[in-house]
Amino acid sequence: MVGRIYHVGLTVSDLERSIAFYRDVLGLEFQGEIFMEGEETDKMFRRVNCKASPSGSRWTVRAF
């Protein structure tokens, strides 16, 4: 039997709606989000006005 899950990473199309579902419907605790944007992020992804959320060793580009 699994007693605890330390970390889960998901890619979703609507972050705010998904947070509400997992928090309000499933009763899970939202612990935070890391969000990056600006000149250095644009350079890293070679995009203009790029916004990204890192997840472990992978990066998810949220919008550009």
C-alpha cells in the first residue's frame, strides 16, 4: 500500500482550473508554482515574451 506520494508533475491546458479541481474536488494541497519570464527566459527558449514553469529536470513552456 502506498502511504505517501512526494511529487507529481502534470501538464495541463488550464492551470487555474486544474489547481481548483485537485484542491477543491480531490482535497489535495497546492504547495506552489515556480514561474519564469523575462529576457533570460526568452534567450533560453529562443522565443519572445516566453513564460515557463520548470518541473524537476523538465521544462514546460506555458505561453509564448
